[in-house]
Amino acid sequence: MSKLEKIKKVWNIIVSEWKTRYRLVFSNEDTHEQSFLIRNITIKKMVVVSILAAFVIIVLTTILIALTPLRVYIPGYTDQKDYKLYRQTAVRIDSMEKRYAMNQQYIESFSNMLQGKDGVLYEDDEVQATPDVHPVERDKSRMDHVNEILENANLILSRTSENNASSSPSVPNIEQAKITNISIYPPAMGAVVRLFDASQNHYGIDIATTDNKTVFCVADGVVIAADYTSSDGYTIVVQHPGNMISIYKRNAALLKTVGARVKSGMPIATAGGGGSAEGKHRHLHFELWYNGFPINPLNYLVLE
């Protein structure tokens, strides 16, 4: 028998059985009395009924999932409110990551600047978002601006004589007029062992200290750098409102980390540390900068 004949035989059996009628009988097992009877059952009818039943079940299940709270119990299904909250959270996290990267780069660059290393401070998202758009022009423009500031600073410092460096203004007159009303909290109590001398590149004052003496923040602000160097020991830098920055060097330990918000008079370090520039006597080296210019702290605070 060929394959074609076998296929025909099977097809004839299916067609004959398709039209064959069956009877479904429910009877009592003990008395054999018929209790329920379904007549004229065919395979065709059973297939149609099965397809309709499956379709109804699928529709009811879909409605149950889409329109009732039971959908939240189905693995992998997210509620619309939860999905919206997830998207908002993802956007916020992405924004925070970008801001964190920018802050880290700013802090690292500022720390390098304090240590005399090369560094560029980025002030906006534009450089970070489009680093491949004319990078040479951007860097050149920024460096020209930085060089201009340095030239102005050198010009001002060159006009400061060695004999009256501590009393002469280290900032232009127009800038000095803006800071006459500044009042700061003493960073530490003690004798001043070295005065402000811009002509000798000493942009702060040295206050004699003892071990474990508390160093205080001079005004409200945010810690933007906290690090250790072999020359300056533990150093902490605080950014204050009004473009003012205070720097505390030669500490034994730091009590605040980068990003911490501090208040005027709040302990931020303990004195008694060193560094190669400590000298014979332990002291706190304190600097005050305004709009990028060093100013004499003794003009704005009183020490015992």
C-alpha cells in the first residue's frame, strides 16, 4: 500500500468519525438506571464547543488581569502607578548620578589646585554633556580665563610690599569694599605666630595650637574638600555663601567629610597635626579667600 493510499484511508476514517453520532449517558452503578442523557454528540460539535470554551476562558482571564487588583499578584506585571513611580525614580537617580560625578570632578580639581597641581573646574553640565563638541576651543577659552585671573592676581601681589604686606589690601579696592561687613567665628584661640604675607606667598595666618585642640568653622557653609597631604597634613576646605572660601591646614584629624553642611562655630577638625611645612611649633594654618582673592583673616576676626 502506497503512502497516498494510506493517507486517503486515514482521511476517510476521520471524515466518517467526524459525522458519527455519540451518546453520553450517566447511570446509577447499582441499578443501571439512566439519570442523565446527552444525545447527538459528534466530534465536530465537541471541537466547536472546546474552541468556544477556550476563547471565553481567555477573554475572562484577560479582563480579570486588566481590570481587577488581582493583576498585581501575577509575576512580572507592574501596576500603572508603580510603573510611573519607577520611571520617575529612574530619572531622579540618573540626574543624581550626573550631579554626583560633576561634584566629584569639581572637588578633585579644586583639591589639585590647592596642592599646586593642574586642574580645571567645571561649572555647568554643558562640558559634561557634550565633551566631543569642539573640546579644543572649550579648553582654550577656559585656560585663557584662568590665565587672565592669575595675571590679575600676580599684578596685585606684585604691588604688595614686603614690609606692609599684612596691612595692605590683597584684593582690589572694589572687592575690598564688598567684604567690609564680613564677620567670622575664630577658627581657634591662640597666639598668631605668623601673619598674612601675600608677597611671600603666605596667604593666611598661623595660629599656635596644642594637640587635640578643636578647630571651628568660621561661618555656615559646605565642606568641598577634605584630604591629607604630606606637606600640609590634614586639610579641610569650606565653601561659604557670597563666594567666600575658608581653608584649614595642619590638622591632626578631620571631623567632617566632603559634602557635609556646617554651621558657624561647629567643630570640623582637631589641631596638632603636621606636615612637612609644620615647622618647629604646631600651628593651624588658616586662609580666607573671597571671589578668588586671598584676604587677611585678621581684618575680620578677633583672637585672644
